[in-house]
Amino acid sequence: MHRALLFAYGITVEMLVRLIDAGLATATAERMVAGNKTIEVARMRITEAGGGRWRRCRGAPWGP
């Protein structure tokens, strides 16, 4: 997600870093082609441990 979209959902880069540091998410650097440019992106994935916590999070837009 682009930073502006993350911000619109109330998610900051600092939050993502905390998720990674806590072992609740991982990030992998990847290269992709956008138009005629090669850019580097970070692919974020929720870990198994993080998935359980997200599902139990009340009041979150993705929660129960």
C-alpha cells in the first residue's frame, strides 16, 4: 500500500516497524516494474502469531 493509503487507514510506518519487531509481521524487499521503471517495494505479510492477534482485535476495521 502507498503511504497515503496507509495513513488514510490510520496505519503509520512506525506501526509497521513495531509489528515486524514484535514478530507479528515480516517484510521482504522485492523489485518490480512499474511502467518502464524498476522500483523496489517492501512486501508485508502477517505471521501466524500476528494473524491470531489481528482476528481478536475488537474495533479494528478487519476485526470481528
